[in-house]
Amino acid sequence: MNDSTKTTSRKWFKMPHTYVILIFLVLVAAALTYVVPAGDFDRVEDAATGKTLVVPGSYHEVDANPVSIVSIPKAIVHGLIDSADVVFFILIIGGTFEIISSTGTIEALTGRVARKFANKGRWVIPIFILLFSVAGFTMGMSTEVMVFVPIGIAVARALGFDALTGTAMVSLGASCGFTAGILNPFNVGLAQAIAEVPMFSGAWLRIILLVCLIAVTSLYIVRYAGKVRGNPEKSLVSELEREVETKELDLSKLPRMQLKHYLTLIVVVAGFAALVWGVSKKDWWMEELAALFLTMGIASGFCAGYGPSRIAAEFVKGAKAITYGALIIGFARGIMVVLDQGSVIDSIVYGLSTIVGELPGPVQVLGMYLFQNVMNIFITSGTGMAVTTMPIMVPLADIIGVTRQTTVLAFQLGDGFTNMILPTSSALMGSLAVSGIPYQKWVKFFWPLMCMWIVIGAVLIVVAHIIHY
């Protein structure tokens, strides 16, 4: 096969844009309304919790109402309108985090950690993982982590490690936090909103998950880093290291904490403390949380010495950057609009429940976990996957006796674990582009750790199901 043929073949297998995938799924949903029998479950509102629950055994067929192809654009617009509160919530969060990020607080905090632990040997690895996990489970840091990869690489090389170690302790730290999602509004918060459970509730099990992920990831990277320092030829990127003239890290060039950074940090910590108090004591929801994040952003801007116009400019910049992810919510909602108009959602759920219901309890919940992992291959956006899969998973969980909190857990684990190996992940590919590490080298390094992560997730999913989490 000549080179031109190979190039043509690669083009044929190129992964489509996320929006193309979603529109294709809308078309598939419309086709299903012609094939799948229309049906409904009876639903009742639980007086104790206020949740709308499916009545088991109440499925019945109704008159067919197939959706025509000319109605699809209107269904997508309808999905955007139905998701308006969530879309604007995400846009406000994006603007707020851009203001906070622009103050340089994260870079300064990272610089301080680097200076303090640069001479502590392998201890710098779990410290960096912990630091970036905090950014992951609060601000949902994923793609943005590539900005900090050069700092991680410089610190790692100064300690006798390699670029792979430096990249891993930064990017995998953020991934651990993002997957645990303790206070992450982009995946856990949105999924819980769809599942009608209190936002950020059940945090205790997600904290246990975070501790397990940090411990296993730290030990894995420390073990690899130790081999590299003992024998540089054991580095998976030894060719890359030979090309680079390793110099001692100049700590004075790393950003230093200033008064504005401390003040911004205080605002952020106070804001998340208020968030925990509000959702647990005052039943805060989208409106109140959006207002809280907006206040955090403005206060952080003033703490950094910004004027009103600079704050507004940074906010718009952040909102603009996250428009891609925010609008995905509306497009994905279009899938459910079509299925709902065709009255086939409950028929699909009924069919899935019939198949899954024949399996033992732990296998049922593991099937949901596997489903979310597979879906992450096609929809790498956490927000997009939440609004695509959760409306189907929630009624299915009600029927087979899986709690909605466990269903959210299955979603977040499926959304997070494979992000660091999928070539469609912008967070991964961005970090590799910055570090210069070939993708195949990263896969060779990471796949054993990913398997460990998936096993940890499977164990926690089964435990969550057993204890009715």
C-alpha cells in the first residue's frame, strides 16, 4: 500500500465532530420513532423526596407518533430552549473561571508548591497530583491543564525524572479530580440535576474515590519515576530526553504568590464553602448557584485589581471559550425531544430493563457502568454525555432497583476514566502536544494504570449498589 492510499484510509476513519455525532444521533432517534413501538410508563411523584418516579410494571403501548425529518431542526431548537437554564449556568461558570484563571492565582500557587517541594524527591509527585486534583474536582479542569505541563516537566527533570513523569503528575492529577467530581458542576452537578437528586450530594463516596485514585496514581508514577532516575535508559521517552539539554530549574522564574493571589484564593475557598452550605442547607439549585459563581468571578476580579471593564472582558472570553460545550447540551437534548415526541423513550427503557433485569444485581449496575465507558468514546464532553445518557439511565435505574445516586456515579466514572487514553480527548492530546510525547508512548505508559482505575470504579459501583448509595 503506497503512502497516498494510507493517507486516504486515515481520512476515512477520522472521528467526526461532536456536533456531527449528535445530529446523527438525532436522526437515529427520529428513525427509531418509526421502528420502536410507542409506549409509556405511569409516573408518580414521591411525596417524601419530590422525585418523579416510574411505576414498575405500568408500561403500556400508546398510539404511534413518528417524527419526520423536517421536524428535526425544530427539535434541536426546542432542545436548546428546554436546556436554557443549564446552558446559561455553564456559560456563567466558564466566564467566572476565566476571571479567576486570568488573575494568575493558579500559576502562582503551582510555583509556590514547586519551590517548596522541588528538593523533596519523589514527594513532589503526590503533591502535584493532589494540587491539580483540587482544580479538577472544583473547576472541572481538563483541557486547561496543558498550560501547567511545562512546569511539571521542568520540576520532574530537575529531580532526575523525565518529561513523561512531569506530564503525568499534572494531567493525571487533574483527571483524578475531574473523575471524582466532588464539586464539579460540569459533570456530577449536571448529572445530579437531571437525576433529580440534591446537587453535590453523596460527596462522601466521591471523596473515597478521590483518595483511592490519588493513592494508586501516585504509587504508579513514583515507581516509574524511580526506575527512570536509577537508569535514564528505562524512560519510555529516552529519545526525547536525549534531545533536550537538561538544565537546573530556575525557581525564581516561577510566579510568586502576591496579595491579589491570596485574596482571590480566599474568595474561591469562601465561594465553594458557600456552595456546600447552600446545596446542603438551603436547597440551592441552578439559579442560586449561577448567582454564586457570578459573584465569585466579580469579587475575584476586584481582588486582582481589575476594573469593571476588564472583569467583563475576561468573563466574555471565558463564556465564549465554553460555548462549544454549553451548546452541546441543547443539541444533545434534541435527541430526547425527538424520542419524547415519538413516545419511544419508555419503550427503549422497557426493552433495556427486560434484558438487564434477567442479570444478577451487581452485573446490572456494571452493565450501566460499561455503557457509560463506551459512550465516552463517541461523546467526550462530560456535559454532552450527561444530557444524552442520563435521561435514559435514570428511569432504567428506577425499574431495576438501582439508586439514582449510583446511576450518577456510573456516569461520572464512565465519563472520566478513559479521557486520558482516547485520541479524541482534547485534554490528553493538548498535554501531549505541549510535552512532545508521542501518543503511542503515552498509551504504553498509561494503559496499566487505566485498567487499575476501571477496576477501582467497578468495585465502588458494586459497593454503592449493595449499600443503596
